Amino acid sequence: MIAEMVAQGIRLFSGVQARWIGCQPDTSQRVYFANHTSNLDFLVLWSILPREVRRTVRPVAASDYWRKGPIRLFIADSVFRGILIEREKVTRSNNPLVQLVAVLKTGDSLIIFPEGGRTTGPTMRPFKSGLYHLARAMPSVELVPVYIDNASRILPKGEFLPIPLICSVNIGAPIHVRPAESKEAFLSRARGAVEGCSNT
């Protein structure tokens, strides 16, 4: 009930418009991967998913941001069922890839941001290798590109209180890693798939 109220609140406040241009909402296991310009990104993407889909989708978020204070931690953990990963001091015991593969093996889906951090420029950063390794570890999972537009103006970097504006989320066609595809080729193709969603 709390999650549904939060989702409705996010949709109302942000005015988010969802466009399913390459696929339709589905409970199939997926990894939604998107561009990243704001801490609001995973909230708006999560909020536009239908309730039955949202129940199985877990956003991946930076531990250092969402563990800053009990309110943020409660929201990330109890409302979104977020997977909080270490970005700075990665060791064998807290390796994000191990965490994410384990979650996929339970049947849940993920929301991830392959750039590895927010960008403030007009173009996306190169994708980090995590998406490739997830694709190799779980080849049957659909990888769905997503382009989020204008979320950075609703919650600019360094700000905590959002500004009411309208943003859009474009969801493209699923991709998979090809049998003999190199890591570099796949990551370039995946990044291009997200960029392609922005021009539709």
C-alpha cells in the first residue's frame, strides 16, 4: 500500500510520461538499464511500471547516497526494496556483480544505471562493464534500454528538495548479448540502444 501511494505521488509530482516504444509492460524477468542524470531517475522509472510488474523490480542504487540518514534508508529498503551497492571501496565480499546475479537468480528484475554515476553533460558516459557481465551470467534475462529525460531539472545534483516539472521515460526494445560479442562491442551497442530511445 505504501509503495503504491509513493508511486502515485511520484507520477503526480513529476508529471512523468511513459512511452513504451519497443516493448510493453510485462512480468518477464528484465534488467532495465537507463541513462543517469539525477537521484530521481530510479524513482520515476520505478513509478511508471504497473503494480504487478513493480512488485518484482528492484532498483540498484548507491549505498553512500541512500544510507545518509534513516529516512533515505527506510525509503530505499522498505518502499523500493532497493539493492544498495558499494561504489568506492569494492572488495570481494561486497562485489556488486555478485549481489546482482544473486537477485536475478531469485527471479526478480533490476533497474540499473550502467554509467556508474550521474552525468551533468549533454552526452552519456561510456558504460561500465557490469551490464555485460550480468548479460553473460544470465543470458535469458531481457535487457531493456530506457531513456529518462528532464529528471535532472526536477532534482538537480546536490539538491534534496525536488522542483515540480515534467519528465519523460522512453522504454525501448529488449536486447541480449550475442554469442561471440566482445565486451566493448556489447557495451557500445547497449549505450546506443539507450540513445536511440531518446530520439524516438
